[in-house]
Amino acid sequence: MSLTRRDFARKSAITGAGVALAGSVGALATAPNALASTEADGADAEAHGGHGGVGYGPLVPDPDGILALPAGFKYRIITYSGRTKLESGEFTPSNHDGTSTFCGPRGATLLVNNHELKGPRANWKYPVPLTEGLVYDPAASGGCTVVEVRRDHVAEWVGIAGTSTNCAGGNTPWGTWLTCEETEDKAGQNGMTKDHGYVFEVDPEDRRANRAPKPIKALGRYAHEAVVVDPKRGHLYLTEDASGPNGLLYRWTPPAGFHHGRGRLRTLADDAGVLQAFKCFDSGGKFVDDLSRATKTGTVYGVDWVDVPDRDAKTTSVRKQFTDGQVTRARKLEGMWWGDGGAYIVSSYARAESPVQHDGQVWFYDPGRRTLTLKVLLGVNPDPSKDGDFDGPDNITVSPYGGLVIAEDGEGVQHLFGATDSGRTYPIARNELNIGTAEEPEYSEFTGVTFSPDGSTLFANIQEPGIMLAITGPWKRQKR
């Protein structure tokens, strides 16, 4: 049943403060450069010196020039493109991106690691190897590797190859990984021999299940970024990282009688289920054209869903099939993570292409109430080259210690940072690997932030050159 604009306005009028929310209205308003937060949050943060006294203290420079961490924390390099090798003897592919962890055999941790490599294989020194039986398009350079981590041993092998621009993705309740192609290249474009812009399923445990890769066309063909699964209702939610016009948030509803499980998605017909794009409206029933319109944390929008006319985008990109007024858009819809009964959704930034500029938003979609609440809002960072301010959130995970852990993909200095439930932020790590020059330093984005199943290790990647890191230390429950 859809939530109409009239229903949403009526409920807002009854409560006097918008549809009832899970958690505090000002939750996760970030400092130091938040555009808005509640007065209580702002006063508390100021009293504690900017970061509100949460976190693990200042970051300590790394003598090896890779990762600055708080005192008492340490890191371990798990894979390093061009240095570590796969079981088959080839070097670890480059450009690490979306990642998730799974329980492996005999106490091991399994990770599926995307490699965001676009275009012909000749463009990359370390593409994903074309392992026999695991290739979708032999012309494409991207894919996923599976990494098995034990205390004294690491193994890595190909999970899928011949895909393109594998950006983020998402894990499933049944223990697999959905890898997303952030491209719309069709056969004959950019050297490709097959159409791209799909989602594929990768099984970290059963190598045989990954043979003869098949795109899940029911989920649409567009510049996919991330995906989450609603374990209660069976819906999949998917973000689109695109511009001209800005991208969309999608919901896929499975067909009647369909039951999720390992390998089940690849059995679907290309037009199975219903793919829809979101449409938001405020408490007054007014249509919201772009998420950047929200300039205060705690903003709540009602959400309705509009059918996608041609999900395979045979002639027109999916987002271009809608006219102004039909759907809500947002710039750089990126990472997602399912937690707290809903989906956390990132919009990395907004610039001139959007109604209002910002340097990052994190929203929470509540499927039961069909509401979207702004949790994190970062103002435009005036000087990204200086350490301190956070900008450009991308990959995201829900922390077992409370709040969120967010990977930066901004300008200048790059961090992993945490955000508590009440809106205070704190640094966790800083990338110190300069891939530029001494005169013009450059630091790659963080990607693939995810905790081990037991919560003891935070895994994250430095995308370029492609390094997977395992961070351990005195983790603690963060105060609100």
C-alpha cells in the first residue's frame, strides 16, 4: 500500500512533529562542519571540544606512511595490488572497492572484495584475471576476489571476472554478495562485448556456485552503486551513482511466491518482480525534487514508489525515462547498509547540478513507515587539504559499537570516521599513503568498510593502488 501525500500530511499534523521516528530526531548530525543539528547536540559537542569527547583520541602518524590510527590500534595488510598474489599465481587486482565479511570454515573470515576497474583490460596493469568458468565478458577488466583471512594465513581467489566498474554492492541475509556494476556501457561501447550495468551474485563459500556468471536483469541496468536486502519483506533497495540528470533510489519487489536464498536471484526472469524509483514529499504534501533540498537533520520525507518503464534501458537510461515531477533525484547516491530495521543511504555531495550544495548526507529509510529521515548532513568543506573536517561520505557500515562507520571519498585528506547515534563524530583512521607528489600530495579514497562477524576487526580498503587493511584495537561502545 502506498503512502499518499495526503496521508503523510495528515499524520504530520496529528503528531505535530512529523511521522514518529525511530531514535532521536537529531540523530547523527555531524560535527565539526555539520550544516544543522539540534541545539542540545551542538552545545554538547562544543563542551567537549568539537568531537564531543567520543571516539578513541587523536590519530598517531604512521612511520610506514600508510595508515594513521589512534593510540593502541594497529593494522595488518591483508592484500596489496601488485604485491600479494592469488592462489592461481597472478597479482592481486587493483582498485579495491565494496567489501563484506562472512563466517568462513574453521574460524576463518571470508571477504568478497570488489575491484572497480572500467573499460578494456589493456587499460589496467592488474585487472581481475579471467579465471575459466567465472567470466561474464572477456573484454571487461573488473570483478571480485574472495579473501580468506586466518590469524597466520591469507588466501585469495577470483569470485567473478569480466564485469565492469564493480563499485559497491551489498551482502545478503543468506550469506552471499551482490556486486554492482557502476556503468551503462553496452556491447560495442568502450571495448565491451556484452551489455553492462547489472548486479551479479557471488558466493564466498561455494566456488562452483559462481560458475557461468549471469546478470540479475530483474534489478535493472543502470549505474549501480550499492544494494541492501530487507530480510522481513524481501525487497531490495538499490542506489544509482549518476548525473545529468542525478541518480535515483530504487526498490525491487519480488514476484508472488518467490523465496530468497543462495543462487535464487539468478533463476529469475529478466522482467521478474517490480522495479520502482522513489518519489518524496514533505509533511505539507509538497513534492521534493532533489534530496539536497533538506538543510536540517531530522528532516522527514514521505516516500512513494513509481514503476520503471524499461528496466533494461534498451534505448534510454532508466533515470532519463522519468520527467521532472515524477521522481526524486540526488547527486552521488552511494553506499548503503541495512541496520536498525531499515536502510542507511549515502549521498556523497551536491554541487552546481543540485538545488543546494553540501558535502555529504546520510539518510535512513524506514520501510514500515515509508519515511526517509536525514541523519547526517555535512556542509561544504572550505579546505579539504587540512585535516579535521569530514566530507564526501561513501561506503558505510553500522558499527557493533553503536552508530556508523563511514569511509571518505572527498577531496584532500581521507578518513574513516565514526558517527554516534546522537550526532557526534570522531576520526578512526587517516590515509597517509601519498600517491601524488611532495608538492601536490594526493590521497586515495577509503572503501569497503566492514566489521568482521565477531566485531573484533574493522576491514577497510585504500582504493588506489588497492590495499585491504584489517584494523584492531581497544574498540568500545560509543556514547550517544
